[in-house]
Amino acid sequence: MFPKGMEINLKIWIIYILLYGILRGTRDPIKKSVLKRTNVMTALFTYTFLGFIMTAVTSHGVFNVTPYFLFLVFIKSAALFAGWLLSFAAIEKIPVSIYSLTDMSRVIFATLMGIVFFGDSVTLRGMASLLLIAAGLYFANSKKSRESEHYSIKYIGFAVLSCLLNAVSETLDKYIMSSFDVTSSALQFWFMGILAFMYLAYILIKKVDFRIKEAVRDPWIYVLSFSLVLGDRLLFIANSDPESTVTIMTLVKQSSAVISILIGKFVFKEKNILKKLVCAAVIIAGIMLAVL
């Protein structure tokens, strides 16, 4: 099926992405829990700053970079600054299972970016895959679902915009790791540091209520930061593989939604879980259609 030597490499980077997906599947419920104890901006700064500290102690080659590399990392960080702000605001207001399903819309954005910027091919099977994904997303966020679980379409909009910005970041990850001779830890060091600085600057300029004592006393925020650091390290390593593509990586990562939905059921006692699992199954069918 694959040229000689390619199949093994492909399996390795897909395994990394699957592990990333598992970690990400637990991350959204943890964010929901953290936001019960502190506000969005405090959680974002603490989360990113702790991640930066964890990254700094394991990083190497962080100063062997070019100004152009730093410029691209700044753009990535700016996209995540807005994207994570929108995602945390959405997670605070909507069921975590609904958020995780809506988060799958980044597949569509990342697929389009992979086609435009990396020349990823478009096939009939790929188009069928995207149609299945779009159908699953539509039924998950129907008007009846919103009314039964009492959440506003505005926060679904926040989640979708967050997906677009995250797709921009993921596309930049692929470009940076394939175009520069840098380590995955160096990319993580710079983007986490810049992002933490951006959140702190926003808090100081806007004079946001900074509830740092509550945040640092919450053990889940440390788990959240560690999950971010480990997951992103796996993601960056996968991005450095020349055989990896933005489109397939983004599709594979969406398996995390099943984990989030089940946690939503058993931890947060959310409703309509069967319907959400069916929607997730439709979306994952689209994912498998594209990957296999």
C-alpha cells in the first residue's frame, strides 16, 4: 500500500497523534473543572505559564533560532491567544461534550489549509469524509439540542472561531517544523513563553480580576499544563516527520471527542449522550474514510 520504508514512519507519527488525541480528550473536561474555581483569564495565564516552566526545564537549542522563526512563532502565539480565549469562554458556558463535538470543526479548516498551503490532494473519498464530518457537527448542534441543554448559539460561534484559529496554529506548526532546523522543545519554549506574556499583558492592561491564589491551589491546573506540554511535544515531533500531513493529523486527533463525551456523561452528568456518541461516530467514520 505504501512505498518501501514509508509504512513504518507513517505508523510512528500516527501513534504520536493518537496519544496526543487521548491527552486532548481529557483536557477539555479538566478546563471545565478549573473554571469552576477561577476566571478565564487567570486560568489561561496560569495554565500557559506553568506549561512554559515545564517546557523550559526540558528544552534545548532554544536560542539557536532566526528572527523569521520568531516572527512565525509570534503569529502562531497570537492565533492561540485569541483561540484559547474563545475556547475557554465557550467551555465555561456549554456542556463539555458539545464543545468537544464542535471542536471537530477544526478538521474542515485544517483540511482546507492543508490543501491551500501544502498541496494536499483532494479526492472523492476526502470530500465524502468532510461531508460526513459536517453532518455530524450539524446534528450535534441542532436547535433542539441547544434548547434541551440550555446554551446559546453564541458560544458555539466562539468554539468554531477557536477551531479556525487553532487550525492556523497547526498549519504553522507543520510549516515551522518542516522548514527550520529546530527542536520541538525550542518551538514549544518560544510559543509558550510568548503566549504567557500575552495573557499577562492583557490582564494588566485590562485590569482583569487576577485570582492567582485560587488557581495555583487547584491541582487540576498542574495536570492540565502537563497534559499540554506532553501532548504538544508529541504533536511537534509528528510534525517534523516529512511524511506527515496537516490534513491526516487533524483528522486523527478528533478521536479525542469520544473521551470528552464519556467524561461529560460520567463526571458532569450531561444529557443526550447517546445522540452525541452517534454524531461522534458519524464524524469518526468520516475521519476513518480519509485515513484508511
